[in-house]
Amino acid sequence: MYKKDTIVANATPLIPSAVGIVRISGEEALSIGKKLFSLPEKITERKAYFGKILDREGNVIDEGLFLFFKAPKSFTGEDVVEIYPHGSVPVIKKIIQEAIALGARIAEPGEFTKRAFLNGKIDLTQAEAIADLIEAKTEKASKAAVNLLEGKLSEKVKKLRETVIDLISLIEAEINFPEDVEEIEPSVIKLNLEKVINQIENLMKTYKRGELIREGIKLAIVGKPNVGKSSLFNALVGYERAIVSEYRGTTRDFIEENLMINGIPVRLLDTAGIRDTEDKIEKIGIEKAIQKIKEADIVLFVFDASEGVSQEDIEIYELIKDKDPLIIGNKSDLVLDKNKKKYYFKDVILVSSKTLENFDLLEKRILQKLNLLEESDTDVYINLRHYESFKKAKEILEKIIKNIEFYIEQKEILMLELSEAEKYLEEITGEITTEDVLGNIFSRFCIGK
């Protein structure tokens, strides 16, 4: 459990701005706030007061607004004071220093949200959603975070837990009152557990899509030298970011740039051309390229459509085929008769980095490959922590169904197994947590949130 001391931090970035916020939370918040602000003798909670912000000696630091939120009707569930000075960095720092001198301490990253969780104002999925919302790079990512913040995942987990708990209750009643309670049918247990497993699987399927929406797509462009990888890179980015040259081996290291495709962030990697070379520096670049290919969510394998597919192209493709790349025939503007041109690969997207021919099709196929083309009717996307807990719960429930005859004869063991599965569901919303888990989650936050 956290220490019930009083914490303070800036709730807005330390940059010059029109208005800043200093937040104080804890048992001494109001006492400290009254010493920092010129207030009437009696104040009303949730009412804004305009006045002077003072240091301990009564000197004016700034003018601004003062708000008090009385526990438990506050974000943290504790007494909270918010002071709104002008957004001067020295002014905000001075207010924080004065609050510390009056008995507060500087808040740790995410500590306000952590206290909200520990005081039962939000559950763990909602706490994570706040961090996701702050870090959201796109509208899609912010919408996904808002859905979590509104408790949509929590509600789904609650229903799953209720089904498992109902089964535990029926089994416990049967064990304790065998003469009064009818024996539960194996088919009833199987049917209920299959429903839970099906819903868990549907939620687990959202993990990869959610990661791509939150973190963005890692997309690597791969091929031999001089097939137009850098030209394709520049065309996708929209300006000449990579050096384009007729000389082989120009790109000796990977080049990275960010762009958007249909509202999804993309980290685009132009890798060194893969070939046998004695150049030590180029060799290092090729080794890095191979590593980046392994890390990529999707790979564009590029060959020169005007020249056709060479043995060197095929050898490079064999190296990366496990990534199931999109096959891109670049320089299509140089192909005289596209209908008669035959290529080694079956599914080729012909594009031109010069005329931008088929770039709309290329972007569509990238999203299609990652199941991001169509708008999903899924209202929540889980993260890795949720995924691992769901996976463990699912494995236990599948084991019960597989060995149902054994568990019907051993109801005490069945009840223990169901309780274990329910525990993993509890971990998702935070009914059961450890300090390590909390530390890992809240370390992502900025100070003041």
C-alpha cells in the first residue's frame, strides 16, 4: 500500500505557455494550498477562486486560479488542490518548491493515477488507458484508449468472471450440500466454459491490431541494389529523404522515417541492398538490414520490373520468404508492355516511384496484409499484459474441458482450477496485483499524471 503523504507536481509540461497547472494530492493538500494562495476564510469545493499565489513569506509569485476537490470526489480519491498560474516555467517551479517546503514531496511518474487506482476510483485497465491516451499518436489510437478508459474492457472481463464464479459457486454448493443440491451436468460446465473461451479468444485476437494502431507499423523495404528501394522510400515519405544513385551500395545503413497510411502510423525503413560484397562498411549495413527485416511487421520485397526477376532477386527472396513479403515490381513506367511481361512471382504489385502508379493499391495491400484495411467493429484492443493473463486463463479452461470426466469425479480439484482461471481474469482489472506489476505499468507515465 502507498504512503498516505502529500504529493505535488506540475500537471502540464514545463514549457512556456498561457496557463500551467500545479497539482497537490493528499491529506495536507488543502492546508498547503491555503498557504500558497490568497483565499477567503471559507471556501467551497469545486469552485474556482481568483487570487494571488504567494511564497511562505507572503511575497507574490503570480496571479491565477485555485480549485479544491474534497475526498473522495476527486481524481485520486484524496483531497486535491489545483493551482493555475501563468505557464511560466520559473513560476511553476517556484510554486512546486514552496509546496515541498510546506510538507509535500514531488510525485513519482504516474503517482496521481496510481493513487486513483489504489483508492478504487479506476481499475488497472483504465489506468493503462490514461497512459495510452497521453501517448496516442493518431485519432484511432486515442479512440481505442478512450474505450478502455470508459471501462469497456473491464465490463467484458467482469462478465467472464461472473460466469466462472457462478460455476465455482454451484460446485461448492454441491460439495457442501450433496443431499440438497442436484449434481451439475458435465455438459453445463462444458457449455459455459466454451462460451468463456470463445469470448477470450475474440479479445486475444485484438492484441496485434491494437499494437499496430498504438505503436505503428514497422515496414522494411528490401531488395538487391539499384532496384529503386530508395526512390520508393522517398515516394512513400513524400520528399527526398534517401539518397538515390545509380551506383550499387549507395545505401550502406538503414534509413528511417515516419508517415501515415489511412490514419495508421508507419515507421518506414529503407535497408541497404543485400548482396555479396567485400566492402566492410557495406557488409555491416547488410547485417543491420537483415536484423531490421526480422523486426519488421511487414516487408516490401522490391525488384526492377523493367529488367525482370534475376537469380540474385530470387536468392534474396528465399532469405526473407518467411516474412511473407509483398512483392513489388518497381520502375513500372519503364515496362513497355505490362500485359505481356511475365515474372517469377505470382502476386506482383507493379508500381512506379516516378509516376506514383499504383501507390494507392500498394497502401491498400499493406493495410490488408495486416488486417487493418477495414474498420473493425471491435470496441477494445488489449495489450500484452492483458493478452498473457487471458492466455493463462484460457489454457486452464481448455484443460478442464479436455479432461472433463476426471474433473467431474474430482470436484474439489475442479473448483481449484476454476479459481485459478478466475484469478488470471482478476489480474487484468487489478483485483489482484503485485508491486512489480504496478511499478512496471506506472513507470510509463509522465510526472503530474
